[in-house]
Amino acid sequence: MTETIHTMTQDSSQKRESLWSKGIQKFRKDRIGMISLSIVLIYFVIAILVWLGLIAQQWDVLQTSGHSGPSAEHWFGTTINGQDIFQRAIYSTKTAFEVGLVVAVLATTIGALTGSLMGYYAGSILDEFILWVMNCIDCIPYFLLVAAIAVAMAGNPYAMHTAMTLAFWTGTARVIRGEVIKLKNMEFTEAAHALGVPTYRIIFRHLMPNTSHILLVEMTILFITAIKSEVILSFLGLGVKESISWGLMIAEASTEVTSGHFCNFFAASGMLFVLVLAFNLFSDSLQDALDPRKVS
């Protein structure tokens, strides 16, 4: 019996590796997916360079004149206070990736853990209770919930991260719950259970690894959702406080466009648009490549 479960576990691992290898090969053949990934990597490199202090470190330095037009020195001109718009837009890339990565990792982790527990104990009091909590969270309008948590934690530098994490984990949990319910009825799980393998090992060694392709796609979706939410919250004055972001730049631009100054708006919204579009295309291509029904 021990050899049987070992063989089944090996088969499950080999199928998972096969899914990943075939998925990667399929993704490499997707021209749109590769182009979008390249754009995302360019943004990521920019964020790293900003984080290392190599570029855009003078985004808050006041220049000699405000509201100057594009020039060789200031590619997108300056703000009303004389700050370089291009450097502010570049520095905001770091803010976007910082928020996106933190929220995506935390929300996906919480969703994976709770979803796995719910799926394994489907129909139990634990499952019903967590479902009730998730339904309560989902009943509250999305941005209202995030704004309320952010306001309640005012003064905390991670208030926005916490708010978005608490609002985003439910979607991942529902998806993983359904997948685990399907996986726990398969032979390798039943064999492990019959041998008396501890529950935590069944969940974390046999079930969760088989949902890794779903978690990767969920993480990419949450990443871009977090960036868009940060922009909206910052625009409303509930997001970034001590730094700069595309949302703050667009908020500033809302009072400038009426007087004919569009550089601030175009710089922030343009960089946001390209990143969101590229990441959405990348996420779609990744989902198609890792879909077991399409991988042959």
C-alpha cells in the first residue's frame, strides 16, 4: 500500500511537471504573451533601479520654474511647483510594483490556505463559517470596504496594503476551494488518507502543489488589480501619503488640465495604461498556457 501511494504521488508530481513544461513551451510560442511579458519586465527593471536609488531620485526637487513645457532637460515638463514630471512618473513605477507585489503575495497566500482548508473540510462547520465571512466581505462594495479599512488605519504606512489584502483574498479562496474539492476525491488523496497520512501533509504536500498553476494566474490578476486600486485610492486621497504615485499625479492633473497643462496627466495615465494593458495580456496568455484542458 505504501508503494501504491508513493507511485500515485509520483504520478501526480510528474503530471504537474508535465503541465508546467508544456505550459511554458506553449507560452513561448505566444507572440502577444512574450511581448507583454517583455514590457512588464521593463517596468520591473525600472522599479528595481528606482529602489536601488539609481534613477528618478530627484522627483521631489523643486526646479527653477513651474509649469514649463517639455524640453531636453525635462522630457514632460514640470509641475506647478517646478518638479520634474518624467522623474515623478518613473518613481511611481516603484510605488506601483511595491503595492502590487505585497498585496498579490499576501492575498494569494491567505486565499490559498483558507481555500485549501475549506475544500478539504467542505460541508463542515469550518467551511460554512469561512464561507459566511467571505460572503459578508463580498456584500460590501469593493472600494467602500478598502476605503473604510484605509481610513480606520489612518497613519499606518501599510494601511492601504492591509485593506486591499483583506478585500482581495476571497476570490482566490473560492477558486482554490473548488479545485481542492475535486482533488481530494482523486485516488492519490484517498490512498494517503487510508494510510493515515496526517491531514496537514495531505493538504500541503499533495493538494496545494497541484493548485500552483491556478495560484500563479490568480497572483498576476491580483497584482494588476492592486495597482489599479492604489491609483484610485491615491486619487481620492486615501492611498500614498509620503511618496508619489500615478494616482496622486492624476489628482494633481485634474486641476491643471483646465488651464491647458496636460503633461502631468499624460505621463501618469500613459504609463499606467501601458502597464495594465501589458499585464492583462500577459495574464490571459499565461492562463491559456497553463489551462490543463488546453495543454496536450
